[in-house]
Amino acid sequence: MGTTTLGLGLLLTSLGLPPWAGLLQSIARTLQTLHRIKHHQKPYDMLKAYKKSLSNKAFLLFKKLHLQRSEPVLCHHDLNPKNILFQAHKLTLIDWEYARINDRYFDLASIVVEFKLTNQEIRLFFTHLLYM
């Protein structure tokens, strides 16, 4: 996992599984709460938004993903360590400017990528997600 900076200067340096497991569980629970918020908006059209910036191969893969059935939910859309504050067992998401309706897997994949989770950490993270 290495070194990850979370908001308020909290520095996590090779915490080992038990403390990190608790953090992953908190993130999973927070995302479950976010993704259950009722909405009445159309989902964000990521295919349209990213069409010009993707290579042809990436666009075709993205198009296949776009055709998959999904359940649009409210997504944060910018989940990186700087936008997650963790203090005294309370987790707060900040910087909501990119929030929109999208597939929940966008947020989940962001956590995996932005936190550079190992395969073991990915399995642990997904075990805390009840809607999977």
C-alpha cells in the first residue's frame, strides 16, 4: 500500500492490514450510503463526454462497458485520497464539484485505482459492500 495522504494531514505509512481494513470498511459503508440516495436525474453520459479524448481502442472498450446494464446512482466522481477526510473514526467526503448520476462501479474503481489497492485489499474492500 505504501504511503497515502488522507485529508487533514493524516499520514498512513504501511499500516498493515488491521488499521487499513477498518479504513476500507468505512469507505465501503460511506459509498453504500451515498449510492442509496434517491434521485430523479438521467445518468451522466460518459461515452459522449470522453469520446474525443479516448483512443479508438479505448473508445471501443468503453462503448462495450457503456452498453452493459447498470443501475445509475449518485456518485462522487472524484474519490482520491485528498478528497476523503478521516478523523476520529469519522469519514467525510469533500470536493463534490464532479458529483453526478453514474454507475456505482465508477466510484468503486476509483477507490481501487487511486489508493493502489493490492488484490488482497480489493477483496477485503468488496467484502464490505453489501450491494455486490
